[in-house]
Amino acid sequence: MKKYYKRDAESDLGFGTVYLEFDGEWATRQVEKYGERWFCSNVEYHEDIGPALVDQPLSVLELSIENEISLFEFEEAWEQAIRYGN
């Protein structure tokens, strides 16, 4: 069963938001937004393409019920990243 989460993030790009899709224990898609810059998940990070998927299982990440979001909210973020991403 897929689950969706949103959390605050910090990277070399500054402070932002990460949206995560998990199928069981492992992330299947990821979106990050820093300011007006959107990124979609890729196999590995590349400055011009975007972030890699989180490499830790859901059970070890500090995500709680407060971080859970709907499929609809995740898909909105995914579409924004596809449309406006780098």
C-alpha cells in the first residue's frame, strides 16, 4: 500500500519541502521544492536534474502521522515539479 508524506528539508539549495511516495518500506517517487525551484526524483542527484530518492526505509525515517498527506496533494506537487522543474 502506498503512503505519502511531506516534511521540511534543508540542502545546499536552502530550506524547502520534500514530498515522498512510499510503496511499503521504500520510496518510489520524491519531489523537492526550494524557493521557486522544483525537482523530481532521479536515480542519482545531479545539479540540473534533481534529487535522488531517499535511500533509507520508511521505518527508520522520522516521519509521523502529522507528516502524512493525501495522494492528491502528492500528485499536485509531482505535476508542479514536472511542469516547472529543473
